[in-house]
Amino acid sequence: MVYPLFVCSGSGVRKEITSLPGCYHLSADKAAEEARELESLNIPGLILFGLPAHKDARGSSGYDPNGAVPQAIRAIKDAVPEIVVITDVCLCEYTDHGHCGVVDAQGRVDNDTTLELLAKMALVHAQAGADMVAPSDMMDGRVATIRRALDISGFTHTPIMSYAVKYCSAFYGPFREAAESAPAFGDRRGYQMDPANAREALLEAAADIEEGADILMVKPALPCLDIISQVRAMSNLPLAAYNVSGEYAMLLAAEQKGLINGDAAMMEMLTCIKRAGADFILTYFAKRAARFLGD
């Protein structure tokens, strides 16, 4: 399992996220404490999402070497060198309009201009000590662009976990509050995928393999068990699945109303994602599941 962390600037910050009970906005020092807890639970990895102090049209805080994510990477690797630190590579958390790329004068996301900035962000994360980068933007060609940028700068062994299949899903709502990344206008259907389209998933995965992805990801997980299975069948690359914020919040809400057994539902959910073909799961349940399995 891989545990998502939301990191911000400052120190001593540990603020619970209303939409994701049990998850927090964390400054770098508190993220390091969280990493120690993950290590104690035998959770091998985490993925970082950044909350910048400043947002602008080009998401410049996302590729600031002294931004929230690079600071958290350094603090975590100093505290727990062996834990695998993955970083989300996308502009949506850093742009003032909330879209995953640079927006042109017509209000459309400019794919090719965005690629340069994503590569810059991935390189900054690798230089800070990230073990793996995970582009989630869904721009065409971003895996190849990031791979070239990393290789040219000597990070040939830094793997890319591509959000190869990312649907435009209703299950992302709590995350957008947590990451403060809801679009200020329009939606993301122009670059994320239509949930009704399964064949496109295989085309997107094949394209990312061709461009040099080391790991593929399907997101969201529960509504896409069939897609996880199909991608597993077409590729031998490691396969991840993101058990997303809405899936987490939905289960907690039902548990709080006494409608389901939370632990049993959690383990059934994670087991089914694994059964569909995922090699590992990004999930907000990671700590709870680890404790349950340990007990």
C-alpha cells in the first residue's frame, strides 16, 4: 500500500482535512513524523501532494525547489531514508484556475506548453530526493517529455508511475477540497477520460508504455475494476490502482451511520482491487488497514 500525504509550507502544521477524516495538511516536519509512523506500520511508500502558499496561472510554485513538496521530500528522506517517496506531478494544485495545465486565451488547456512545466516539476522533485515521480495531469506525451528531462539531468534510474488511465470521475470531490484544486471554471473532461469508454483506457496505457512508463496506474479503483483487469491482461508492467477520496469518504459515511462494518468493508474493498490485478494500492485506508492486518 501507498499512503497519500498533503504537504504545505510552514512548520508545526497538522490540520485535519474536513472532507477526509483522519487525513491532514502537514508541514514538512509533521510529514516526517507521519513517515516514521508509516515505517512502524510496515507501509513501504507514500505519495506527496502539495498545497502552495502562492498560486498563479502557470503553477510556478509547483516547480519551486523550495516549495512545499521538495521541502517535505528532504525532511522525510532525512527521517526515514528507506521509505519510498513518490510525488504527484500536476499543475492543478498550483494554478489559480485549478486546471491541470496552462490555459490559453480561449480557455483551453495548452497541452504542449504544459509539458515543459511538468518536466521541470518532475526534475525538481527528483533533485530533492524523490524516489519516483507520478504524472497525473493526463496531457498527451508527458511521460516521454518527463523521461527525457530526467535522463538528460542524470536521473536515469528515477522511475515514472504514470496515471495512465484517469477517468473524469465524480469520486474525486473530497480530494479537490483537500488539495484545494477544484477548477475555477469548466471541468476536466477535455483531458481526463470518459467513464463510459473502456477501449481508450487500453490505448492510453499502451501509449504510456511506448513513452517509457515504468508503472501504470488506474484511477479511480472501485468503479474501474474491469479496467484494472484489462490493463493487467495487456501489460506485464507493475500496476497500481488509486482507491480515491470519494471511495474512502463514502465508506466512512456509511460506517458512521451504522450501515456497514467499516473494517470488513475496507478489507473487502482492498481485496477486490488486488484481485482485479493491482500490484499495489494508493489508499487513505493504508494506516487503518495495516493496523487491522497487524492485529
